[in-house]
Amino acid sequence: MNQGGKGVVKKLNELKEGEKGIIKQITGNSRFQRRLREMGFIKGTEVLVEKFAPLTDPMELIIMGYHLSLRKEEAGKIMLECEGTL
């Protein structure tokens, strides 16, 4: 799903370990969006997938210099622009 610009738009839960992207959009209800904004998920911010838990849920992420975990279901509501075709 290419939206123009310099990269491919993907959901955060589609990325693999070591891949990163820039936040473009967060879907879901306003309470969920507000919670993510409070954790640093702001449009234009870079997110790196550091690793996955043993059963792949949750995902370990690095955003704004700190580490946090996010469930894959929640990560599916975050759209990122990734460089090239990953």
C-alpha cells in the first residue's frame, strides 16, 4: 500500500526485528489514541522494533530514546512510513 512520498506505509505490527518507520497515523478510539500520545507515539516520530517476546507478543520498541512494550493488536493500529520496500 504505497501512499506516495519516499516510503511504503505499513502497520507497526508488520515490521520485523531491527526495522523502523516514522509514525503517520494512529487509528482506534480517542482514548486509545490519547494513551499512545502520552507514551510518545506522535506523528513524525521514529519507532524501532527492538525485539519480540518469546511468543511474539508483546513487541519491544524503542521510541524517543526509551524502551516500551506494546501488544501486537495495539501495534496494528499504528501506521508507519518505512523506507524502501521492506
